[in-house]
Amino acid sequence: MPERKGGDAEYELQSLLGRGSGKSAASDTVKATVTVVGMHCSSCSTAVERALRALPGVQSASVALLQKSAQVAYDSSQLRLDDILESVRDAGFEADLLLSKSADPTGKVTKFRVTGMHCSSCSTAVQKALSVMTGVEKASVSLTLEQAEVVFDPTIIKEAVLLEAIEDAGFEGEVVQQGDSNTVTLQVEGMTCGSCSSAVQNAVASQKGVVSAAVNLLAKRAEVQFDPDVTGPRALIEAIQDAGFDAHIVDTDRALGADDRRAELQYWRRLLRYSCVFTLPVFMLAMVLPMMPSCEALFKTHLLGFPLDELLKWALATPVQFWVGWRFHAGAWKALKNGRANMDVLVSLGTNASYTYSMISILHHHIMRHHITGQYRPTDFFETSAMLITFILLGKYLEAAAKSRTSAAITRLLQLTPPTATLLTLDEKGHVTAEQEVATSLVHRGDLLKVLPGSRIPADGLVTCGQSHVDESMLTGEALPVSKRQGDTVIGGTVNLAGLLQVRTTRVGSDTALAQIVRLVGDAQMAKAPIQAFADYVSSIFVPIVVSIAVITWLSWYVAGQMGTYPNSWLPEGHTHFLFALLFGISVLVVACPCALGLATPTAVMVGTGVAASSGILIKGGDALERAHKIKTIVFDKTGTLTKGKPAVTNHRLFHDKLSLEEVLGLAAAVEACSEHPLASAVLHFAAARLDVGRDPTPGSFDAELAAGLQQLEGGGESTPLVVGTPSSSRAKRQRSPVATDWLQPATDIQVEEGKGIKGFVARPGQQARSVSPTKRKQQALVKVTVGNKKMMAQEGIAVSQTVDDYMREMEVLLYIPPRPSHVVALQNDCCTCVMVGVGEGLAGVLAIKDPLKPEARGVVAALHQAGMACHLVTGDNWRTARSIAEQLGIINVTAECLPAGKAEKIKDLQGRKKVVAMVGDGINDSPALAQADVGIAVGSGTDIAIEAADYVLMRDDLEDVLTAIDLSKKTFGRIKLNYIWAMGYNIVMIPVAAGVLYPVTRMQVPPWVAGAAMAFSSVSVVISSLMLRSYRRPPPVLRDIALQ
């Protein structure tokens, strides 16, 4: 029998992740969640699952025993919901509908690269343009990632139409990712006609496991959807090569846009270089050469009746205005055409106003023949338009460079996967016959790989041969290498340090833990924090308000000058009231910066989530970050969260005169084998080790430690304390070896009493158990066995004597045992949970089961208390054990004997007191409470990172990461607020200054090109502010309990 807790965890997480990533494209697929009452063990859940899968039209069915529910995906055109419920009832269980919804109603998710977005008003415009399209289920746009993710029905709308919608909104778009993880795009070389493409399609479609194949002759590409359990890219490429063509995988997964970031940086650098070539001479002509006496002749020379310097500035500024800066004018036109305004509108208005005024000025002076009459020279501002565009390009270049660094942490994760893998071929006897080096992208699920010491593991899998230590620090933040031996799981991208390993792959490509981390972080960066709504609203009205302020500024100064409100001495030489007022208006236009507001939140979220991912903490969105910084109450689960989650029998006592310990353990194990409870697993392992049956313990395994502990029990009488040694690395995950069940006596009529225990009838040795009437049980030598707590014993009429109660109190309550002279370390009972075993109508014995506290638990709780947070313990264990655990940890608020649904109710009660509540659990049994909490934190999920119920997923089984997650959330949200203060403060201060409110006092006017430079650098400063999160340091480590052997 496999270990139930670990198996159930993996099974239910796979149910959340979905078995395989393929998505049905049928629009009539429905996913229903059904509550199933009456399931007690894995055989019950298996029976329900088989009954559901036997129905015609059922595409998938998964049953969660702990949640007492089943998820069914089915074709509504072939099957009715009533048929599903009836099938469960026919299997002997009660069923009711909990939730029914269209499963992937759109059938397709596509990501688009969107260029031309500068602020949140741009991203909002793209999102609105996509959302209103018929057939679009959901559209989300990320300004920092420059991406749009669209969920749509491919039978109603196509990608080409969505691209047109993006382009109609005034932006450029291209498809960067489509389909799902089981779809591969192949570049096929050598196709010249329709018969070639048909040959490729037939070759691919004939492969076993291929669901669909489509070949595009013009694009020379083939898109293939396949079953990863049957085939993979390597087989598909071989089939195409056998057909006479060459093929390779096209990498369409550009979720983080590393290449796009590089291309964007090169684009802005190129524009900046061209702009500087023309702007620097304009700057010299306007600002430097007039101050040099040797250049006086230049400014007195005329050509065709125009001053030569004016013609030179016009010739140099025109390419900058209409060639280099064309993207700003085109963006402004597209924005205005679609009824919105963005930064391009401000830049275009400001530069065109300067350029147009300069053109009018020199033409006016030429027409009026001022060059002949000798009146004052024309006043131009060609340098203003050229320098304004140049400084904005410089700001955009610096902004792009800074933004490319915000995703550096995730980019490093992407680079962890090695480019190649060593594929092993085995003969029928399991001997290696050949080795082949293949690209990692061509590795299939189920392949056997050789991993040399010092190399990276290509994909997730199980170790089938060898022993080594693996460095997982780059993924989990775990500083110590983790020991790996046969049967242990390994994560793709981690480093094999010492020994040679053979790994059987279980997840490849985009299904690996590394790919899921990247995808989860990418999704988090796509999700907007609620505070971002404020920036979106301000950005939507920002540009119209700024344009209005600019017009009012120009009119105010012009009218005031005409009315003589200020003296003419304020006018610079050669300026008129119109020009004087116009420069104030232009400065207002170009100094205002809506981009900084739009970048304040997404850049901080991107850096924060990237830093968290590098530390083994996965955050599912900006909304979770925003809630986490307000946490005041934290609720902890006990088993697996505050404790190590590895319960073991550490003490026992017999209370039966005629039964030996071995007989009692055999009867108890026979019944507990039908239970899914973690304590049942502890009883089964203890019985197997005591009776020397089941799997032989291997050195260093849990069973080896248990066997060593049993040696202490052998010489200690009926009641002997047992201290089980801990491994050298307390952070290394230990997995129990599976225990065979063929040695158990058969059991029948098993009944599980939730929250109490289990009972059944066990055959005497040599007998076969079968369900019979009570009158025949005695004849068949069946004995009633009851295992559970006091409530279970009372229900079955089994008396619990005072002696038994005293022993249980001694085991369950924290008791300090003074050290004996021969021992260095004092021992203590670690708040055991007592399980009573009743045989017949009497109590046969008591087993004390201990689940040790994690060494960091005490320090973490103390740190949370010091931070002003209230800690609660909510557990299904008995009150005495719960209170003892809480006493050790310093937790005052305790709720015990609480079922999973009761935990969610406790969260609701705390939330009703107007508190922001976080739930910390293992992400499986506590999923209702994790979903109910304001912030759900799943601890120790390992490689299974996509737990739907949690907002935070901690990859390490270390409670210190809870402190880090909360602290990083506060730091990130604090940085967001600081960014908003800077962005708002900049505009609030600089717009009045540019409008000239200080001019009467200082006689200083902000030149438009200086205002443009200030605007450009304000966006850069916000991004740099967010990048400062990269220097984040974890909180100081807490004190850890140390067990000396």
C-alpha cells in the first residue's frame, strides 16, 4: 500500500493543476464540482472515480477524498448533469452539485506582444479594445511586460481579428504565445508545394498520440497538438525527417520577452543615436557658437535672404522633428483618432508648437524684409523641438534599460535549464545500450536521462539509480544541498553536485516546476493591484487636464501682457507677448509626465515578485501584495505547518492481559490500512517496523530511524520514551518508504467516524474476512477493532480507566524531565497525540504519536508577535495536545478538534471583526481556509507550485519564509506608495513651475527642452526606485531549536 498522505497530496495537487495541460477546444465542455458524501478511504474515492469515467462524454474525472468532492469535465452534448449525480448515487454515495461552469468556454488563450504603450491609459485602451470584441472572454494587459493575454472562443473570433483590434487602437501587435503546453510549433524546411505540406501533415498525424496537426505552407510551420504521455517533439521531428523534410522547434514562449526587451533597447538606442547626430550641431549653433567672437561672421551671413544659422538649424531640426520623432506624431494621431490622449499627444503638441512657431517666425521676417531693413533678427526655437525629442528619447532609452532589469531574476531562472540532455536507451533487461545527446526541448515524458556530477538536471523526474546531493538554491533559496537517492524527486534546472544520477522524467517542457514558476510569476505581473486603479483613472484624465492647463497658461500670460499687467522689461530680447506666453504653455505640455504614474505599480510588482521567486516565494499577483501588507492576524495549521508533518509512534502502553504488543499492533494496522489519516500512516509504519515486515528500511530513511528507535523501546519495558534522531539537514524533505500491506490480516465492515476514529472487524490469523451478519461473526472468528480518541471509545461503549487517562495526560501535556547524570540533554514529552486501540469490548492499548515542532516555529511566532500580529492555532487535534503545542510556541488563541470546514468558519469569524487575516497551511487539507483567508500562504509545497487556493506559495518547508513573504510584501507596497508620491509630487510641483508661478520672483523661465528633459527623467526615476527592491535583504534569522543527540 503506498503512503497515503504524500500520495493524496500529489493526487489532489495534480487535480488542481490538471492532469496534463491540454485544454479542450470544444465550446460545449462543462466542468462540474460535485460534493460526494460517504467516502471513507481511497477505495471509496477510486470507486467514485471509476463510475464517473465510465460515463460516455466524460473527458476527465478526479475525486478529492479529503474535500469530499469530485471534479468532472464532460461534453454537455452527450451527457447531462443529472446522469453524473445518478452515477455517483448508484456507486453507493450521496451526491449534490456544488458548482458548474463552462470549462475553457473560449478554448484558447493567446498572448500578444503590444508595442507603443507608454502609460496606463495606453494599456487601458488596448484592454478595452479587446474586451469589447465578440467572443472574447477575458483580456488583461501588462504595461511593463508589453503584453496582452486574451481568452477567447476560436470558433467565434481569430487571432488575426484580435491583432486588427490592437492595431485599430493605435498600437502594433504580434502573437507571441498561443495554445497550451501540449502544443508544439515546428519550423519545416523543404516544402515547395501543396503536396509537400500534405505529406508533412500526414506524417505527423499518423503518429500515435497526435491529437491534431495543421501545416502552413507559406509560413513553413506545423502546429501539432499531442498527448505528452504517448509522444513528444522528438518523435514528431523524426516523422517529418522520415518524410524527407527538415524540422526544428520554434520557441513561441516569450512570456518574459527577454528578446523583446533587447530589441526595444536597441530601437531606442538607434533613434537616440540618429537624433544626437542632428541635435548636437543645433545645440552648438543655438547655445555655444553665439558666445564665440570668432563665429560672428557666421551669424551675419545670409543665404537667399535668410540668416545662414537659421537655415542650418532648420535643416538639422527637420529630420529630428519628422523622421526621428515621427513615432510620437503617429502615436498621437492614433490616440486622438480613438478618442484618448497619452504622452505622445503632449510631446507632439510641444514639439510641433516650437517647430511651427520657428517656421512662421523666420518666414514672417523674410516676407517683411527685415534682413534688408536691419530690424531685429527672427526668433526661432528649432533647438527646442530637436533637444526636446532627443531628451525624451534618452529618457525612453534609460527607462527601457531599467525596465529590462526588473525581470532579471526571472530571466536568470529561465537560463537554468541546460541546452542539452543525455538520453539513455535500455534493453529488455534494463541495461544501458546507448547514450544520445539531445536538445532539452526534445526530451519526452518518461525518458531516462543521465546527469553527470556538476551538470544541471534537464527536467523534473524521479531518481532511478545513483545517489548524490543537489543544489536547489537557485529555485527554492535553500542554502544547503539536498540529499537525493533512488525514488527521490528532482527539479529541472538544479545542479547535481557529487554523484552520477539516472533520472526518469515526469514533467518536461512547460510542465516543469521551473516553467510553472516563470508562468506563475508572469501571471502575477499581469494581474493589477487594486491601487493601480487609481493610476488608471488619473492617467485617463491627465492629458486633457494638462492640455487645458497649458492653454490657460498661454492665454493668461498673453492677456496679462497685452493688458500691461507685467512690465515689458520681463520680456527677453526679441520676444513678443505672444512668444513669451507660448513658451510657458509649451513648457507645461512637455513637463507633465503621465508615464511615471503608470509605471509606479507594475515595475515595483515585477521587481518584488522576481525577488520573491529568487527566494523560493511565489506571489500570485499585485492584489495579494496589497492585502499582505495589511495583515494583522495570522492563523496557523498545526500538522505539517508548525510541526514537521512526519508523525511517528514514540511511546506505547498495553492495557490487555492476554494480548501481546505485536498482536495489538497487527489488529490496529489492519484497520488503519483503510484510513487516509496521517496518524493512521504512523501506526502502520510503526507496526511494520515492530513486526519486521513490509519494506526493509534503507540507511538514512525514515524507517531506518524508526527501526533505531525501536531498539530503544525493546529494552525499556512497557512504557519507554523514544527519541527519534533527525537528519543532518533539518530542512531536507524526508519521505517515508512505502509499506507493503500483504502481511496484514483482512478487515471488513470498515467505518470511519470523522473526527473520532475508525472501526471494523479483523479476521483471526489464517481466516478470510467477509461481510456477514453479526450472528455469524463469532463463528468466523472475527474480532471487533476500534482505533481512535476518547469520543470514539465512548461511542463504542469501551471504558477508559483512570490509569489510561493518567497515561494519556502524561503523554499529551508538556512535561519537563530533568536530565539524568548520564545524559547531557534533558528530555521532554513533545505533546503527543494518543490513539487508543480497543479490541472487542475492552481497551487493549494506547499509542503515543509525536509530530515534532519545526525548529524555527518558536522563533517565527515570537517574531510575528513582536511585529504586532496576533497568532492563532487552529487544528483538528485534541484540546490537550493543541494547548501544549500552543504553550511551547507562545500562542494564546487556540481552536482544537476543528474539521477543515470549521477552519474556514474560524477565518470568517476573524474577518467579521474587521481584521485582515492570513492563513498558513500545507495547501491541501487547509484549502478551504486558504481560500477563505484574505491572504492564503501554502508552506512547503515543493515542486507543486500551482495550488489554486493560496495567494503565496512557499517552495521551502521553512516557516521563516512566512516572515520573508510578509516583510517583502510590506517593502514592495511601501515602494509602490513612494513611487506614487514621487510621480504625483513631481507633476504637482513642476507643472506650476513650468507655468511660471515663480517667474515674478526669480525672473527664470523653464525652457521647453529643459522641461522635456525633466519629464523624461521622471519616468526613469520611478523605474530606478522600483529597482532598489533588488537590494532587498531577508529579515534576520530567528533562533532555532537544536536537538543534540
